[in-house]
Amino acid sequence: MAVPGGNEGRPEYRLAERIRQVAPSATLAISAKAKKMKAEGIDVIGFGAGEPDFDTPAHIKAAAVAALNAGDTKYLARKGAALVDLIARKLSEENNLAYDKAQILVSNGAKHSIYNIIQAVCGDGDEVLIPSPYWVSYPEMVRLAGATPVSIETNAETGFKVSPAQLDAAIGPKTRLFIFNSPSNPTGAVYEPDEVRALADVLARHRLLTISDEIYEHLLYDGAKFLSMAAARPAMKDLTVTINGHSKTYAMTGWRIGYAAGPEPIISAARKLQDHSTSDPVSFAIAGAAAALEASQEERERMRAEFDARRRYMVERFQKMKGVRLVPPRGAFYAFPDVSAHYGQKLSGMDVKDSLSFAEACLTGARVAVVPGGPFGADGCVRFSYAADMASIREGLDRFEMWLAGS
Ligand SMILES: Cc1ncc(COP(=O)(O)O)c(C=O)c1O
């Protein structure tokens, strides 16, 4: 667009420095290629899904439909206050955390909740500690706030968990925030209650604000126990923003319902940002979300049990595969095997040197789509989601195993 008075010779527009700092999704190239192959009629088995393959339970859908039919189509959702009450009840009964209404903010998915909180508390010069491997969006959200993400490295030997000593050593004068995620995407690691308490002791000593992303709270296996960071020690209640949402627990990813609960000044700041940017979530999605918390939690358990059966099958298969090393996941719905023993080889005629080239070769040669671990901070690994039906998992792992064996 030419500007009167002349901007000739200059770029027509300039992107903000803020957005130029942010990496595009490196996993997108693989999913785009898998999609293209599928469109060409090639039967690709996908292990990329970050969402339950189940449909949203019928009673939740019915509540949203009823809300629509009753005219719940305005800015202020009729069920808005009821949902906040139900979230407060959930946090009290399941997490032993007492929050009042002003301490809870419902947003358009947990991703939005985390974004709002980071924007509310971080800025230029701040550092944010993130255990690695991490969910891909954390570092990018930190950069969008002008702050710097700082990884705390973990590996298979430590079960992909940060130790209290490591955390203590990583905290410096510029550290503003710690982002904790258990059960973890992508590793499936779960911190046991004693381990959460040990980290809480360090955080409380440094008075370090923490985001505890508890979105996979209900997807636990092998007797793993959950403890909310905010409930781990009395001092942590005022130092933690608890994040949760309906996407994973109730198979409601497209509904976009998440929430943050924490100290009132932080929640009010996040609310201000939300009021000026997106406003509240969709009115009838709020009605569905309220129904999910109000009704029996049987469906939730049924889905968990199904994920567990798939997980056990996958662990068993990976343990028998050549050059594949897996820390058995105990939560969420991902397996994150180390496949770096195959780097430096030629697979499907392609030079495999990192997780991205491994995933590309696997897609071409085995017709199996996996997610490269590099963008999660672990280039030796690839992520397999088990949010897929058992027959596809079986077939996909057969193909994967044969492909590796033939290489
Ligand atoms: C660790 C983690 N946190 C948060 C989210 C965001 O979930 P949503 O925005 O759908 O509530 C995801 C989704 O993949 C996730 O894996």
C-alpha cells in the first residue's frame, strides 16, 4: 500500500518485533504432509493428535443445545456464574483448594488462560523457568510477553522430572515465574505428591510465582497420584496460579473452555486483558462446561480406562523395538520414545539426523505420522499420541516396527 508522501522503496508493512521473535510451529510441516498424503488416498496412520478421539459425552452436548434453544446467545452467558461456582466446588473437593469467585477466570481454553497469566505477570528482562521437554507453546507465550524462557533440562534417567536441587540452582535474580506441568505433555511424566512437595519447598523459599498446568490431571495410570502444586504447602496457595480446563478430561477440545485460579490481583489483571481482547468464552459452551462438572463423572473414568489399555499395549510394543527407548508414561496420552539410536542412518532413502528428518522418513517409509521432539526441547525423541483407536494403534506400530527393522 503506497502512502501519500512516499514510502517508495520501503517494505509495505512491517511486523512487530514481538511476533518476529516467535517460532512458527515446526510440527506443522509434518502434519501438512500427512494431510496431503491422506488427500491423495494414501492410508497414513496418525499418532499426532493432541486431543481425545472420543466424542464429547451426550449430556454435555444436550446442555449446550438446550442453552442455545433457550436464547443463551448474548455476551453474558446465563450459566457464567454457575460455572464459576462449579469450578470452585471442583477445586475444593478434588484439589483441596478453596478459591472464591474473584479468584477464578474462565477463558477460551487452558491455552488462553496460560497466555493471559503470562501476559499479566511477565515483561521485558524477566526470565521464566520451564522444565524441558515442555509443551511447545510455553516458550513462545513467554517470548510474546517480552520475557525470556529458560529451560531446566531433564532426561530419561531422571524420568523426565526436575529435581529440587536443579530447580534451586536454576532460580536467579531475573527469574519471575516457574511453569510446572504434571502430567506432562509430551513425556507423560507424573510427579508424585512427595516430589511436588519437595519442589514446593524450593519455590516457597524463593517466593517464586508458579503456573501449575493441570490439564491432564485426570489421566493417570499405574496407580500414579495427583497433587496440585497450590495445595502442596500452605505457602504455595498465594504463589500459584492453577490452570485446568475441559479439553482433555471431557473430550471438549473444540469447545474452548479453560480456567485459571489464583491470587486475586493476578486474576483481576488477566481479566482486564481478557475483557479488552476476547471477552468471555462462547455462551452455550459455558452451559456445556457447567453440565460436565455437574453430572456424574463416569464418562471421564471410562475414557481414562480406555487410554490406559492403549498405553499398556504401546509400552509393551516399544519395549521390544530395536533402537527405541521409552520411559513408560504414567499420565496424559502420549508416549515419548528416544529414537536417536537411528540418527546418522539412511532410512527410506533419507538421511536421518534429527527428530524432524526421522519423522519425515517415517511418514514417507512407514506411512506413520509422529511428532518430532525437537520443538518440545528433546530432539532425540518423537511423540506418539495414543488418542487413536486400538486397531489404528496396532497397525501403526506394526508398520513402524517393520520399517525400523528393515532399515
Ligand atoms: C500441557 C498443555 N496445556 C494446555 C493445553 C491447552 O489446552 P486447551 O487450550 O485446549 O484447554 C494443552 C493442549 O494441548 C496441553 O497439552
